[in-house]
Amino acid sequence: MNIFKPTKGLSNKHLQSIFCSTGPRKLLEKRRAGELLASTEQHIITTPQGVKLLGYLSKSTRLTASKGLAIILHGWEGSADSLYVLSCGQKLLADGFDVFRLNFRDHGDTQSLNKDLFNSTRLEEVVESVKYLCRHFGGQHNLLCGFSLGGNFCLRVANLAKLEQIGLDQAIAICPLLDPTTTMDKLNAGFPVYERYFVKKWKRSLYKKLDHHQHFDYREQLNKLSTLDEMNEFFVLGYTDFKSTKDYFDAYSLLGDHLQQLAIPTTIIAASDDPMIPAKQLQELYPSQWLNIELQAKGGHCAFIKNWKLESWVSDRIVQLVNG
């Protein structure tokens, strides 16, 4: 297995996790992803149920035929333009893949597209979107890749790939959310920067939703909410069909037998020092012959920053895995 070894001074899990999405990497990664961004075609996918999801297609410019399609899913309150998505997308594009960066509902400034709010159990619309993309843009080898919550969706879609006749050949999940209850506890009780980050981004998204859909009346209550626990309690009970936050979190947990239908080659890349996803829970996944787990000692959450150019080791590793 390829081992991640960060350069001197970059071993700290919090430093890794923060650099993944913020700081000077914003400028560096957008510059490195110039080809990906310059070749972008915007597409709005409409599922059979009428849900609209926005994404961006970049086609390979290699003289030979494209190797296939790589679909990339971002994390919670990220977007198709998240730095880890751009890094991964650029590497796969340079390797000869067409790349589609998909936004979840209410992410990437798409609050206007759908009447109802995003929640993490909305698997059907992601399944239908991936199925559509493979059918219309797919090629010789179709890959689904996801980070954090996107990794959770990636694994759930991969689990249904054969049953739903989705044209996927491979799935790779980076630091996937395994058990939402545990991760919320980690965010609430851990390094406070993370909870503040997600509260700020989630509230910003919910305010944007109000700008486009006048039937919501949660503005006054939202002003008062200040923790993830408070926000989950209010929005799960008020805007989903679940009777408790535990029922909601359990509905998209991957532990136990939830991946027993897996029937395509699937890899999880995780870090033992991930401050949000306990590595020990990887042992609680269904032991499928189709599932390979690469557990690295370092890397933080979805980061794996290898040097002071703030380049991603995991983007390189994904290309290696796709090429066998």
C-alpha cells in the first residue's frame, strides 16, 4: 500500500484538516486546477422525481479517447468548487478522465433549485443523478469518488450500483462519514473550530434558502440557534419525517450490514488521526469482498497535504487506484 508521509511540520491533524479547505491553499489549488475550471460546462440534472442538481463537466482534451467518467461528491456544506474536489478533479482530468463535479441539493449556491431543504438521507436524488451521468457521459471506466459526507453518499450509491443498474465500475471514498451520531459528538466536544465552521456555513446556507422560498418561516428561530445540537434538533424534528435526531442519524449510518449489497470494487482511504471520523469504526463495516480499506496513520480529515506547496497526496493516490 502507498504510505502517506507528510513533510516536516505538517503532521498535526488539525493543521492538516484546516489547510484542506482554507488558508493559502485557496489560491494555490484554484491556480493548479486551471485546466479543469477553464473547460467547465454547467449542467442541471433533473431526476425522475423532479429534483434539480447542478454540476460541472470538464472533458479530457487528450488526443486519445477519454478513459471514462469520474464523478466527484463534496462534503457537507462544501461544493463542487471545494479545494479537495478541484485537486482530485484536476488530477483525474490530466490523467485522461472526463470529470463531473456534482453539487448536493442546497450546496454550491443552489438553494433556489428545489423547494425542500437538503438532508443527508436524500439518497434517491444522488443515485438518479449518478445513474444519469453514467448513461449520458460515461465511458470505458466510470468512477464515483466522494469526500466526508460525500464519501458516505459515495458508499451508499456504490452499494446500490448493481441493484439500480448504475453504470459504475469503481468507487473511492475519502474519510467517509461512518456513523453520524459519533461524528456529531466529536464536533460538539472536540476542537471548537470545527463546530463553529459548520454552524456558520450551515446557517449561511439556510438563510440563502429563505431568500428563494417564502414558505419557510424559520428565520427568527435560526437567529437564536448557536450549536450543531440545537440546529439538528430544530431542523430534523421540524423539516424531516424523523421523530428524533437519533433516528435521522441512524438512517444514513454505514455501520453494521448497510454495505452488504456492495458489488463493485470499492476503496476507503482514511486516517487514524482524523479528528471527526474514528478509525476504529472501520472495523464495524460489513466485511465485503468488494471493499478495500487503506488506513493511513496521518492525514487529518480529507486532507493528506504532502508538502508546503499544500498539494494533496490523496489526489495522486486516487489516480493510482483508478489505473490499477
